[in-house]
Amino acid sequence: MRVLITGAAGRIGRKLRHEFKGRFDRLVLFDRLPLTDLNAGDIAFCGELTDKALLQQALEGVDAVVHLASIPHEAPIEDIIQNNVMGTWTVYELAHQAGVKRMIHGSSNHVVGFYPRSETIDETARVRPDTRYGLSKCWGEAVGQYYADKHGLKSLHIRIGNAADRPEHARSLALWISGRDLAQLVMIGIEHPAIDNTTVYGISRNASTYYDNRQAEQLGYRPQDSADDYAAEVAAKAGQAIEPSGDNPVAQYYQGGHFCTLDFTNPETLSRLNKQG
């Protein structure tokens, strides 16, 4: 099997490359940054997703694409459209033309960031993006539906939580996912026969969570790691400014944390949250 990873030089891309070492016949890596730390058998392409000729070359003979390339944080809408919106469209369209059968889309918890932390949601929850970045991931999930219906290209959208090496604050205890658990979800997207345009949450086996991830469990997901192993370490940091805007009532109330506070000007919501204390 030949698998292409876009955004292969990023934090999540590097984790997957480590987990997938020797697993596939060929791992094709694509990023705007040069890739020099290659494993035996890897093929690397350096360029922008808008370079269609280069991307078409990378897609030759590929069975599945793991699409991670994007601006991974909040940014001006013009940059988001150029990179996350048009980049995702280009990957899907050229993958379809190349005969790719499976797409694993690195979506985000920020697709649903404006749900209260007290509420548990599943993959059917209406999207409530907390940033322009989150909005672009909603677009990616919708593009997946379009290509599934129009062309039969199957997608697994993984709403990735916190993919740091270890959780650093209370919110990340609910969102954290290890590299090997994420790799397990990606393999489900590549191999499971029931994938159509399917959405799951990218979280490990965390006791404190915002998500009902039974959809992933029904597909065979059995996370091996847990943020709970770091709970005492996080608790010891209590009172430290380890989560941006941690004392902001908007950040404290919503699942998206400080991302919800960016450009936030809703006076009715702010008044209500301040009254709640």
C-alpha cells in the first residue's frame, strides 16, 4: 500500500511518520518545508499544495491520503482561504483524479468549540466553529461529503483534540490524544470497510472528555493511552498561567477555550457569563 501524508513536517505529521515506519510499501511525504529525516523507502516532495503538477506527481499510485497540511491556528481569513480552504479542495480534487480510494482528513475539535464544557456531544452535533481556522475544518468535512456522494471517494474526518506530547492544562486532559492512538484512527480510516464520509473524535482514553466517541469505538477504535496518566502533573500546575486566557469567562465556559475569546464581541453572552461568575 502507498500512503501520502500532506503536512508531513508538522507536529502531527512527524508523530504519524514515527508510528508508520515500515508499515506501508511506500510512505509519500508532502510539505512546504524540506524533509530530510527520511526513513528507508520514504519519498519526499517539497512545495505548496497549489503546485498542482507537483501534487499530481506525489499522488501517483497512492491508495490513501492523510491530509494534515493547513495553517494550524487562527489567521486572517485570506490566508485561511488560500491554505486551508483551497488547499483542501485541491487535495481532494487531484486525489479523485488520481483514483485514490480513501482520504483521512485532519479535522479539529474547533469545529465544535462553542459548545459548553458541561455538555457531551457526539459526531452528529451541529457544527459551532470557534475560529476561522475551525470554520475551515467545517469546510473540509463538507468537501469530504461532496466527494463521497459525487465520486465515491471515502473519507474519515478525525476531529483532533490536543496532540501535544503530554497534556499541559485541565482543558487538554479532555482533548489529548497520543501519537499511537491517532495512528490507530488513521489506520481505521485507511482499512475499515464501513467508512463513507465518517466523523470521529481524535482523543485518547480520557476519563474527562467533552465527546461521546462511540462512533469510533464501533469502528474498532481501542485507545491505548490516557491523559489521566498526567492528571496529577497538571494538577500540580494549578494556579499557573499555563492555558492562554484561562481566567476569561468565555474561555472557561466553552470547549474551545481561549480560541473562543479571539475577536469575541458578543455582549449578551459575555454579560450572562459574568453574572454566572
